[in-house]
Amino acid sequence: MLRKGKKPLATMTESALEDYFKKLNGTAPGDLYDLVLSEVERPLFRTVMAYTEGNQSRAAEILGINRGTLRKKLKAYAISVD
């Protein structure tokens, strides 16, 4: 359920990418896929870990990934599980 005045994530993402391309001023982007994933995954994992109060099993279940993958991503993004 969206809160009043909030845009759907897809619309916000599209808008952010359009702004990104405008700011490039003709410069070719590189590694855009990895850039977008890291920009989305980092806050996703941070928020889910906070929601689950650091419970990795519960977080992995919510995310639909296994715990090993979750641990790998947490390490890659230097997200503390304390």
C-alpha cells in the first residue's frame, strides 16, 4: 500500500535514471546494471535487517534468498548485523 503522495518504486527509479542520463551530458555510462543494483540492494538489505532486528534467517526469508546469499551481500555492502 502506497502512502499518500508517494510514487511507486518503478516510477521513482525511472525518474532517477532519466535524471542520471541528463546529467551525463553525452558521456557514455558504464556498468549501469551494477550501479543500479547496488543503489537498490544496499538500502533494501539495510532496511530489511533493521526490520528483522538483525535476524538473518528471517531477513533471508522475507527477501526470498538463502542465508548464504544474504551474508555475502551484507559483507559486500559492509552492512553490520549487530
